[in-house]
Amino acid sequence: MGDDEMDVNYPDIPLMRLAFKKGHKHAGKLKLPEHLRTMEPIDIAVAVAVAAKTTLRLGHSMPMANGMIKFLINGKTASEVTTHDAPDAQVGEIQVWNLVNMTGGDHPFHLHGFFQVLETIYKDKDGNVLGVAPAPQLENVDVVNLPARNGPMGAESIVKIAIDFSPAEGLTGADIETNGGMAVIENANLSIGKRGRSCG
């Protein structure tokens, strides 16, 4: 990775060996169902008021004397981030998050739960929109690539995602009431369907 002079020059490393036995029966042909799962877009009409409140800005510090840098989320390192920095979410709420990549490299973003990518916006250092790329397809994912900024320092890419914080199957109204109506539940009991979400 990076500009290492050995890039693409490392020797091949065997990962696995396949051995075929004589007389082995081939697997039967897989028949796909005629109708796959129907994917419904998350209705973000109710999330417009929330959209501007939930922005995660991913950047890094200036290089230190040894050349190392620290990666930052909203200006804080991972060790500095606390639960108070986490976005609030009520069970049943729909939110739109802005995931901002301020760096010159791609970064994966993972959420413990599913979301839908809406679009990617590229801005220059003055905030002018350079381009907008719609999501390539409708799908529920738990990870998305945040592309590198398109320009010098100050430019940024913004991936907008929609998240539906509906309760997990088996999570009752009483469970939600007991936990203060919050989607993030500490000490989740998976046997009764409670769940929490966190991002990283």
C-alpha cells in the first residue's frame, strides 16, 4: 500500500490448495428463485429536519515529527471520543447522516445495523459543489466506502445515508419503554431481540 518501492513486486503467496478426487459427484445445479427480496427505499421525508444535525467529519491531524498522523472524527481521536459524542436515535426514527471525508484517501464506514446510501457529493475547498453521484443501486448495507476528496486540502466528499432505527424483531413496546426509548441499548439481550447500533 502507498508508495512503497516494493508495491506489486512481492512474490506470490499461496492461499489455498484445491484437490479434485476421481469419481466425485458434481453438485446439482442451483436454481434461483424467480422473485428475490423486494427492496423498499427508506422514506427520508420525515428525516429532513434531522439531516443537518448528524454530520460525522473524518479527517486527520498534521503530520508529527516522526511522520505519523492521527485520524479524527469531528476533530477528535478515537481515544478522545465519548458516548456524549454519539448521535442520539429514538427507536422507530429515520435519520439522514452526512459522512464527510476530508482526506486524500478512501475510508470505509461501518454501522452496526443497515442503512441505504442516498448520494455522494463532492465539494471544493470553497464549498462549491463539483459533482453529485447518485447511489448506484438500492440496497441495504452495513458498510460504505467514503471516497477521497476531489481536490487539495479543504475539499471534501460527503456520502449521505438514510438509517431506519426501527426496533428489532421481537423487541416489544415494554422493552423500549424500559430502556428509555433509545435504540442503543447497553447490555443487549439477544435472546429477546434487543439490539443496539454503533458506528466506526
